[in-house]
Amino acid sequence: MKKTILLFILLHTFGYADTIGGEVSLGVFNHSPSGQVSYVLPPGNIGTSSDLEDTLGFSETQDIFFKAYLEHPLLFLPNIKLGYTKLSHEGSNDVNLFSWGDIHQFTGNIDNSLALDISDATLYYEALDNWLEVDLGLTLRYLSGNIAVNTSAETEVIDFSTLFPMLYAKGRFNIPSTDVAVQMEANAISYGGLTSYDYEISARYTLTMGLGLEAGYKSLHLDSDELSDGLDANVDFSGPFVSAIWDF
């Protein structure tokens, strides 16, 4: 009797849920930096609040990102999304009485770099799945990277990494009788010394056999004093993106 009930539940689930499918996309993100960072070490606790553009000399650049979704017919299990975004910047600038970690009151030229890797694993459920699609879930984000500041006399490199959860939501409107859809996707969290969110607003056109193109605007915000001892960051990376998509 128990086996019959279990078989009925499985058949009912497979009969009314989606079949196995998913989506992969690979894109280029043209991002501009803004915001401030500072790096202060004891005993002096002296640091300069450094603007990413005006002090460190960072400017607009392009990096890749990747997303993959896997959806299955088991209604009681969440679907899976994996994501990876790379952000990198290099710059130089002339500074006056600049302090950064063990660099104190430096005047002259500094060469700087930022590397940031963002890896996401998201579990989500489909709340709606027709011409209007709505997904809700939870993202686990691993953020790692480093900031390097070089003067004529010394180099200061800060490595950082952190792992934190985020709320996840996605909404897509498939325009009836067309191959066009518009979408918004977002993650967000705020607790303790960390506030972070990101979002994408985009439009896509499906060409054939699930292959398509997507273009839109991405933005990422990070405000934290917990990335590494002495490092305080309040930064944004925003700009347009394009990606190639395969919906299978």
C-alpha cells in the first residue's frame, strides 16, 4: 500500500511539473567602479579614504560572467542555479599624503589593482511558470579577491574572502506571440557589518533551438568592514552587459 501511494505521488509530480531542462549563458559585463575603500592597521590607525576612481585611478573595464540553471520535475525539491562573475581593475594616480596599511603619508605615484571573484550557488522554487515566470530562493555567495597598492618603495596587498547567504528573486515576462522576453533578477542581504545586493534588468530575443541573445544593465553593491582586518569597503560596479544564451 505504501509503495502504491509513493508511486502515485511520483507519477503525479512528473505529470504536472516541468520536464528536466535548464539554461546556460556566457556574457561580457562593461562595468564602471564607484565608491570608497580604506585600509587601516594598528598601532597608528591612520588611513586614507580612497575613491576608486579619483584616488586609485580605476576606470571602466570589461569582464566575463557565467550563469547556469537546472530545473527538474520534482516539485518538492528546489531547482539549482550556479553563477560566476569576475571583476578586475587597474589604475594609477598621483597622490598627496596618502596612507594605506603600512604605507604612511606617501606623496607621489601609486599603481593599483583590484581582483574580485564572485561565485554563487542558488536553490530556488518556481512560484509562477507561464507567460509570467517568478522564481524565489536563497543564494550562497563566496566572494574573494585582493587589492594591491604599489609605490616606488613598497607594495601592500590585501587578500580577502567571505561567505554569506542572500535572498534571491527573478521575474520574467514572456511577451505573448513573440520571441522576446524582459527580465529582472536580484540578490540582497543586510546584517551585521555587511550589506550587499545586485540586480540585472534585461531583454532577450530567442533566435532558434533555444539559442538567443540578451542585453541589459547590471549593478553590484558591497558595503562591508568584515572582508579583512582593517579593510573597509563601500563600492559599486555598474554598467551594460550582453550575453549569449542556450535555453534547453
